Amino acid sequence: MTQDSDQGLSAAALLEVWEQGVGRHPIDQALLLLRYAYPEESFEALCEWTVGRRDAHVLDLRRHTIGDRIEAYAECPTCRNGLEFELSCAALLASAVTSDAAWTRVEQDGRLWELRGPNSRDLALAITAADPDQARRIILSRCVRGVAGDDERSAWTEVNEVALAGRLGELDPLAEVLIDLRCEACGAQWQALFDTITFFWNELQARSRRLLQEVDLLARTYGWTEGEVLRMSEQRRGLYVEMALA
């Protein structure tokens, strides 16, 4: 894996990533993307990156691979009307937290706590939970601790569990990206979750299928190998595709 993080995924790397990650959980897909973008980092170290840091680097990889503009779609929860909207990778990255501090001290309900942003290992445990409340408790049990050294769980209530979960989000803004939307048809307003990993992976999947179709067409038309086709620039490959279809 030699993909440079500042150049995006090449056509060949894109196909390789897609082939290795198809059908796997988004957590695994995210780590796979990071391993290609940052081959100098160990897998164990990547697992320890906070979700926000992880998603920031995946967004940066997306920006270099596809471009800055994100064209997204949502459905109104009230009238089911479709809504298209645009986002910018650069604008989203502006909210990323760059601090490397593992634990941050905060005060909540008159008590001192130490918090750290959830990472991929935490998420992997949380997805095994039976319901969202249990998943939240798993995250809190791993990412929140009392400063006094006593059993912090004895001080938890439903109210401060929700509050502490919110404080975790403040520490790592890109871990949960909520977009304010308004339906032009019925006027409903809501917040939509933008899932960076799932969105980028769907784009990679669509591009991989298109690439394979182009390889098939050009191989049958000109007798080129897959490697020869993939080494072409996107512009040159596109021109050959146009001529082959003419």
C-alpha cells in the first residue's frame, strides 16, 4: 500500500480498495481507506484515531480523489419530497479538531470528568449493543471517567448520560455531522446526518463499476490490458471511451 495521502486514490488503488472492502462494515471500510492514505501509520494506531479525526482524513482523501464539492440527497421526513443539497469538503474540514490531547477535563453537574473522543474500537463494541441506550453506555464507559478516582458510573443518571454524550460530540465535531435542511414543498425543517464513510464508499463503488465497464470496453475495442487502461489519466481514458462508443 503506497498511496500518497495528498494525491487521492489512483484508478488502480480505487479498484483495489473497493474490492477489499465491498460488503464489509463501514468501520472496516474507513480503516481500509486510511491504510491506503497513510501507509506509514500502523493499523493499531489508526484504530486509536478519534472518529472525527478518522472522518476528517477520509474527507481529505475524498477531496483529492473526487473533488471538494459534495452533491447529496435527502428525503423530507414529513412529505417524503426529495431534496438535493451541496456540501464542501473544505467547509466540513474547517470544523475538525486538531488537538492531540487524549483526555480533556470538563465539569458537568458540579462534578469533574475526563473525556476522550470515541475511536473505531469503541464503535466496534457499541454496534454490538441491543439498543441505542446500551450503545451510548458502552461509549461512555470507555470514553468518560471521573476525576476523583471513584466509580463514576455510580454518579451517572439518565440526564447526565445524555449531557456527557453531548460533551463528547463537542470534543470531536466531525464525529457526527448534522446538516440543517428545509423542505421547499411543505416547509418542514430537520437535521439530517451526513455519514462521511458511507457516502464516500457509495461514490467509490459507483466509480469502480464505471471503471470496470470502461476497462471492458477499451480492452475489447483496442486490446489493451486492465493495467494499461487504468494507468491512463481520467481525461484520456474518457476520450478513448467516447471514440469507442462512436
